[in-house]
Amino acid sequence: MNYKIIENELIPIYETEDKEKLVNARELHLKLESKQQFSHWIQDRIKKYEFIEDTDFSKQDNFIYVGNLKRPQTDYYLTINMAKEIAMVENNEMGRKIRKYFIEVEKRYRNIVESPTNIFDFMRLALDQIEANEKEIQNVKLLSENNTKQIKEIQSKIDIKIQKDYCLASDIAEQLKLYSESKLPHSNLVGAIARQLGYKTSYKHYYEDEYIAIVPDISKGNDFWQIYYKQLAVEQIVKWFNENKEDAEYTVVYQKNTKNGVKGEIKEKGFKIDNICYKVLN
């Protein structure tokens, strides 16, 4: 079955082609830190709480390798409601935490569908609709004219909001007066600081939290994703740089010979973050 992960903060939540949200029972069992063997654990809960196959959960037969041996394995995919109930009856702190997480995810996606509050929610709904339309078309290489127009309209609205409320890495680099040797704002250096702060900048799909928003840049093709930094992220990046720049800064002096034989010096300056040297304009 082709499920895609739509949330992965505490435990992965999968979505089917029909937009149904599911939880892998093995991953839930592991996160709940149950001491009971998985097969006994899941079958016990199905029987005890009278869950119904193909209503509350579905089964999927797979094969796994243990050493060189290929063994059958049955995976269970649970509805959010079933996963919430199992987490609750586990009766421990992690179970309560996971149940609360499921409730928050349900609420967030319900709000997006019923009453989108920002342009990114609107974009997510639109892209979901476009994706659904594409699955009905055999040739998915070319978007219809209507979908192309819709994407451009969404992008223009996003651009307007972003220009007003969000920053690119280059904007932050200019604020910090960080320029590369090519005299351009040092976006890579800002990206390194963002990774130090734990921002999820490596995602290649739509993502938004309190620090960043990742959206497709239609002008550069469907596979290009642009990172925008919110005000809280800008403040944290600036603060991190000011507090750590003395430790991260480096200067290397090289000797060079001039035409008349007199030795001179050339300096290389930069910042070393994540064991990578980012050269800056002298």
C-alpha cells in the first residue's frame, strides 16, 4: 500500500490516497514502550476492546529479512480513533502524551479543511486537490491549463504574504552583514546556523511550523522548495550568531610572493559551523 507520511513529530501519521489518516501499530507499540510482544499486544487489544477489521484497522502482509532468512510479518494500520483509544488504555505518561498528539493533529487538519486561516493552509488544500486531479489522469507529466493557472495564482498570493511577513536566508545574511567571497549575501552560512538551531530545513515537501515555512517555488520548477524564515527564527538566528560568532570565526594567513620577490600575506576569513568552513568577504 502506498501511504505517505504527513506528520512525524512524535510518531509517524500516514495518509492514504483517500486522505484517511492511519498509524502503524508496530511504531505505536514501540513508542508506548510496551514490554509485551507485539503480536500478543495487538491481538489482545483488538479482542478486548472489540475493534473491527477494515473499520478500525487493516492488516498488511509483508516479508522481512532476519539475517539471510525471509520471514512473513503482518503489519496493522490503525485509524486515529483506534490509536487514541489504545494509547489511552496503556495508562502511562507516554500513552497520554501520544493521545494528546493525535487529538492535536486531528484538530489541525480539521481546521485546515473547514476554515483555513492562512495562505499556507489554503495552498495545502489546493495542492491536495491538484494531486487528486492528477491521479485521475493517466499522463501526469503535464498539468492542465486550469491547474497551472491555479498554482500561479496561489504562488502570487504566497509571494505577497512572504514579502511582507517572512525573510529569505539572504535577507538575514544582509541584516548580519555576512557576504560571501562573491560579494553576495551568505545564505549558506545562515542555513548552517538554522540547522544548529534544529530547524527542519532539509524537508522536500510542504512544511510549516512557528519558525519556518517551506513551499514550492513554481518559478524554478516543481522540485524546487524555498525556505522562508518567520520573525521568531530571524530573532533566534541573529541571537545565535551574536553569541557564538567569536567561537565560530576563523582567520587563516597565507604567504604569497610578489613579482619583485618580496613576500606578502593574504588572509582568509570565515566561520566554521558543523565542521564546515564558510568563507566570508574580507
